[in-house]
Amino acid sequence: MFSKNAPPYGGGKADAAVFAESAIQMLNAASQGIPRVVNQICGQAVFEAEGKGLEVIVEEHIGRVLSDMDRQRGTAG
């Protein structure tokens, strides 16, 4: 499972936070703490952030992943 101080995913600093606190709060609310859902959301957020050369995942990234997931399910309004 992903954590705030996980090892760097894209060559970042080992002691740097990977997820901003606001992103973690949004993730917890959206996933309801279900590990499989946490991993799906985090995996996509890390993939996108790494592709853009970013070292910290913020609330905006989690929100974008959640929107994409909603669209894939056909629930986006």
C-alpha cells in the first residue's frame, strides 16, 4: 500500500513526502479506506505524476484520477 513517506517512485528524495496531506485526506474519503481502491487511485496518480516529472502528488491529482474513474464507470455528470 502507498504511504506518505514511501520510497521515491521517480528518482525523488527518499525522505520527501510522496503525497501531500490534502491528497491523503481526499484519498481516504474517496476510498473509504478500502485497500484495493486506495491502490487503484494511488497507482494512477503516481503514474500520471511520474509522467509529468512531479515528485509530490497533490489533491488536484487525486481529484483528476477520481474524475477519470467516474467517467469510466459512466457516473460523471
